[in-house]
Amino acid sequence: MAEIVNLRQVRKARARDDKRAAADENAARHGRSKALKALEKARNDRAEATLDAHRLDGREE
């Protein structure tokens, strides 16, 4: 006897899988990981803080 399948659930699962595959492809092509973004932000914040620490008082540039 054949297995009973809910076609609506199968259709939605297939659509989810297709979207996930497209998202993974786009992330690999264009994106950076969350860890890389956090590392870059930390480096930029550190550089900005160092620059501000060496700024002479009374001069805003």
C-alpha cells in the first residue's frame, strides 16, 4: 500500500528548501559571516578610539 502524503505540506517544504538554497548561494556569493562583520566592527571601533585618544584638546577636525 502507498504512503499517504499531504500535498500541501510537500509543496511548502519544497518551497522552503528552494528558498534556503537560494539564500545560501547568495550568502556565499555576496555576504560575510556574522563573525567577520563583528571583527571588522571591533577593529574599526578600536582604531577610532585610538585616534580620539591622540587628538589634541580643543581641536575638532
